[in-house]
Amino acid sequence: MSGAVQAGYAPPTGPDQPAPGRRRLRWLLAATVAWAVLLAVLTWISVRDDPPTVREQRSLAEAGPVVDRAVGELLAAAGDGGAAWLVPDVLRRGCRVTPFADGAALTRGVEVLLADDDARGLLQRVADRLPADWRAGVRVTGEGPVLRADAGEFVAVEGRSTGSGRVRLTAETGCRPVGAGYRAPTADGGSEAAMVTELLGGFGGAAGPVEVSAAPCPDGATARTATAVSAPDRPDRPTLPGALSRFSDGTLQVRATTELYAYRSSRTVVAERVDGRVRLTVAAICRR
């Protein structure tokens, strides 16, 4: 047979010579695998070393301590502006981090009772005392003056009037992945809880346990707020000023009415009649 190759006829490929199409497919597959490995490595490095760029990258377990420190800063900034204390934290579950993932949002706050109605003045003083990198500022809106600041790690800080002579300052995470969950700072009630029990003795005693909230102060101390509610009030019970004024001699009296009595000394003491009972709060606040 002649060794000439007929026109239009490709010579057969030997067993050790893969077709050109197969070689291209193998190179494409190898390049795809290498690119996927490179992306995985870069993603791991970014997650390990780079700060989060969106709120959803920081879980509630990680953001919780930022909120705790923020309310300590707020308490220290507002402490001498009236009678200030911590309010119980609020954890709202069931929000949506993504269309496919549930999350939770944490809010902690500080309540301030003023001797006057100058909420804007207090908010401005608080803004001036907060850390400079929070970029705190006060704007007057249709709902009144509002303080806004950024405590870092996507924790939003806000302050606004909640009524005559009252201001609420809050730090909030927004909706986050839960992660390991939020664990509030713990502290025994100490002398604050004992004082609540003693003061409520004049109103029939506490109707339930004393609730204690805590937060870290900027100076390393721990702020504590103890609160309890009395048994149902009776007509023969003393008025709030009548029962509490003897404890507030030589202190700064903030409010004194038949329904609300508050003073500040080394601690904040606030008593308020609510639904026929006396709710009493004693707080050791942060100092500057």
C-alpha cells in the first residue's frame, strides 16, 4: 500500500496522543479548579484579616459587647444631667438577615429624668462627651431634637425625648445572625438591690424579685441598676416624697410630685406610681 495520504483524510491519532479537543478540555478544567482554589484562599484570608464591611458579617454574639460598652459610655455622658439609670435590654427575634436566614436585634438603653424640659440641652451635652470617633451630633427634626452616633461595628446610637423631662438613649445592633447568642453582663444587686428592698418596705414591700441590669463603665467600673415593684398600693400608704425625702437630705432633688420622686446622690433613686403600685429604681451609674 502506498504511504501517501489521501486528500481530505486525517491520519489516525495514536493511543498516546489525545485529541486536541480533549487537551483543551483538560486545560480548561485544570484552570477552573485552580481559580476556585484561589478564590477560596482569598476569601478565607479576607474573613480572617479584613474588618466586616456590612452588618450581616458580625453576629449578635460579637456585637453584644459593643452595645454593652456603648450604654456605659452613654450613662457616663448623661449621668450628671439628671437622674439616669439603665433600662432592661430588649432582644427581638425573628427578623430577617437575608431572605433565607433569621436573626435577632438587640437594643440597650439609658433613661434620663431631667429637672427641667431641656431635652435638647442634655442631648447636646451627651453628644459633646461621647468619643470623637463616634461622630455624634444632634439635629432638630419634626419629632424634636435627635442625637445620632456610630459606636462602631455597625452599632447605632440614638437619643430622643420620650416625654416631658424624659430622654431615652439607646444603642442598637439592627438585625444580625444570632451566632452564639447575646449574654448580658451580670452583676449581683449589691447595695442597690438592698436599698430597693428597704425603700419599698414603706409601700408594703416588693411584690417580686429585684431585677438587676449591668454595663461596663469607661473607667473599668460596673454600672448597676436595681428595680422592683411594690405590692398594690393602699390609701393609707405614705406619699412618695413623704416616704423617701428623709433618704435624700443633702442630695440633688430632680423631681418631687405625688406620682414621681427622684433624686441623685452617690446613686440615682427614682420612685414612680404606675397602675396602683410603686416602681422603685436605684442605680450606681458611670462617672466621668
